[in-house]
Amino acid sequence: MNLSSIVVLTTPEYLEEVLENIKSSNECEYHLHDEKGRIIVTIEGKDTEEEIRKLKALQQIPHIISAEMVFAYSEDELEKERQKLEKSSDNIPDWLNDENAQAEDIKYKGDLKKRF
């Protein structure tokens, strides 16, 4: 499951028309807008391809100046990264978990992986 937030821009004169079209599009979930024509929506998809299709559909709504992703969340990608972290936790130096470690005591030598 993927979830992304989209900022949509229109002009104030077309705001109500664009809001109506967005809300009836079934491509996204409307959240809020301001009087300047900035609109915040979210889209969901089973994968990135579905999200891109929905974004492109939003961009085709008349009087939309732009509609761009500003935040993306991918459940599958998050889980893969968690698994990587769990597997690599044995390689984490003890001093990184030391509450008393001071930043000025860290000696960086360009590549932590080769150092240990």
C-alpha cells in the first residue's frame, strides 16, 4: 500500500469548480484548501504505478495549474528497510548507543563500514 500527499494549485476564480471536480473524481481524498487556490489531497495505490496514474488524472482536471507529490509513503519499502536494519544491527558500534557519547569524540574516517 502506498500513500502520497499532493499539493494542487489553481486560481481563486476556479477554486470552487476545481474542488468539486477533485471531490467527485474518486482519485483522491480531499483534506483542505485556502482562498489562494492551494488544495491538499492524498492518493492511495497498491503500488507506485497506480499512484502515478491517479496523479496524472488529477493533473488533467480543468483549471489545475499544477498537482505534485510532496510526500510519499510505501509500506512495502518501509518493511524492507526495517528488515535491513535488523540484519545489520550486529554491525553497529557500541558507542553509537552510548548515552554519554559526545559528538566531539567521534572520529570520522570517511567510511564507517571499512573502519570496523
